[in-house]
Amino acid sequence: MARIVGGIATTHVPSIGNAIAKGWQNDPYWKPFFDGFPPAHQWLARVKPDVVVVAYNDHGLNFFLDKMPTFAVGAAAEYKNADEGWGLPVSQPYPGDAALSWHLVESLVADEFDVTVCQEMLVDHAFTIPLSLLWPGADNRPVRTVPVVVNTVQHPLPSIARCLKFGRAIGRAIESYDRDLKVLVVGTGGLSHQLDGTRAGFINKEFDQLCLDKIANDPDALTRYSIPELVELAGSQGVELLNWVVMRGALTGRVTKLHSNYHIPISNTASAMLMLENAAVAVRQAA
Amino acid sequence: MKLDHDIPGTSIFDGEQAQKGYALNRMCFSFNSAENRAAFLRDEDGYCAKYRLTPQQREAVRQRSVLKLIEAGGNVYYLAKLAGIFGLNVQDIGAQQTGMSVAAFKAKLAAAGR
């Protein structure tokens, strides 16, 4: 059976893609951010996941406002990146796992999550940058991928409680897959930031610290916040926390925090990464 | 799930804004293509007319005013594609919206970490 080895959440600010392309990892501005990732590289090299399920939000590359699904799942053999209009280098394609995608879709719909299924899907920086951070190297594609897109762009957005349930349904779906796969779940975006309005530049360290703690230890505690409250506390685009919530929901075992990093600012954003192990792994390894 | 108060300096991109801004955001979505970005730069009037921008949207584009673009229904993820054509990144548009210099805006961001 497939098992969930853990979850990683990370910021996906577009300029990170630029910094990677230019090799600025040790530049004083960028180093405190990139320093968060060597522990993830070491852990991934040891655990060697076969597939990564990536929960993220599209920023107007694959989805326009003409059709905006609340939850969408990619079901393709390959996912291409493309020009997003602001000068980021275009990434090499990522291999998919269509069989696992369709299993997720079957299981999610049976579980009353009526997702949009995409046999063609362009993946934007919110998908490519986290994977480049976790597996550096422009042609490095050691894992197959399943993109899961959450609408964090056009309100009404799904509530935190709904995203947690969606994540749990993804977790059940993965664990009911009858192939022997190791699956990592990734959630991207955040933490606090706001790009628009006279409150642009808003960052809330205290709330971010609370989110880092609650995502690891008590995700249900976050369901007390409504979406408007989340906008107020995390900023208009800080609502990308929803992707982290989906990731966390998928970790259905006993969860241990392995590593985290938090640094202000990267671009307009409080940058963060959080790495969680799903207890089922340790139990099986011990056996 | 509305708040009982507005969030200062923050507009929620909801159904009302999505309808109001549709033409503008649709034009910005087209800027994913380098060819379309070049076409806009060659003939801004013609390009805006092709996408049927409202007079309010056309004027906001002319003024390069992010706050006015948002008021006209623009969503910042789409507006960023327009800003990119003018070589502006999110710190530049943050500075513009808050009436600060870019250096002062960056200093404000850094200060949030202390």
C-alpha cells in the first residue's frame, strides 16, 4: 500500500526562481532563506519518496477567472511550466503519475469532494519553485508529481476547516492506493504577505509563528479563523496558508516536526518552511 | 463570514470585483504571452480597445496607478503581469501604493522581521 512519509510546506515567492537561476543562494539577502533547505535535502535523500502531491494556488497561468475551480487535481502524464509574464525562467516539464491522480479523484469524489479533473494543466511558480528548492537542479526530476490546486485568488475561498477536511480526504485516498509507493505531500505559499492596497507590505510575525506551531501540532486550532479574519491577520495573499492546511490534513498519522525556518523578508513576504514526518514511516522502519 | 468591520487598506477580490474587473484581468491574463506583451507596447490604445476595457480601467492603465487598477476591479496577480511589462516588481508596486520610496518600502519590510 502507498504510505505518506511526511509533509513539507514552503513559501513560493516568484523571485526565488530568479535567485535560483542566478545562483544567489549564498548572497546575504537570500542565504537566511535558502539555509532552511539542506535539512530537507538530507531527509529526502534518506526517505526517497516516489511521488509528491503538491497543494498550491495558480496565479493566472493555468486557470483564468472565466473558470475557477475551488479544488482541482491534475491527472496527466506530464506537467509543463510556461511564461507567466514576469520574466521567470521556464522550468523543464515534471513527470506526473496519472494512475495515482485518478485514484485520488475516485477516492475524493466518493468522499464528497467534487474536484475538477485536469488532463492538461500548466504548473506555475507555486508548483515549480518548491520542487526546485527541495530537489535542486534544473533537470533534476527524481519524483513523479500530482498537482492539487486550491483557489486562494477569487473569493469566496474554501474555509480553513474545509481545507483541513480536503487534506484528510487526500490522506485517506493516498493510503488506500494499492501500490507500494512512498508519497510526500507539499503545501506551498505564505506566510503573511500582502501585495495590494495601501496595506501592501503587511507582515504579521506573531500570527506566522502561531501558524507554524499550529500546523505542526494542532491544525484544528486554526479552524476558528474565518477567511476574512485570515485576510486581516495574514494579509490578502497570506491566505495561501490554506495550501499548508491541505498538506497538514493529509498527514493522518502521528506527526513529528523535523525542521522549520522563518525569515523576513523575501520580496514582500515572510518566508517560511516547515518539514513534518508522518509517524507511520518510523513505525514501519523500526519494524 | 464577513467581518463586522473593513480591513483598512485592503480590498477583497470577491464576486463584485471579479465582475467589475473582468475585461482588465482578461487583458492582463493575455500578457502570459511575449507576443501579446509586445503588441501592447506597440499599440497600447488598440490593445486596450481590443479587450474592451471600461473608461475607468483604460484611465487607470494610462496612469499606471495600481490603486486605481484595483479600484477598477484588477486582481493583483493579474496586475503583476501588466506591471512586469513596465519593469515593475512587487516592491515597486508596494512602494507606489503606499506612497513610499522603494528603499523606504523595503526598509519597512525588513523592519517587520525585527
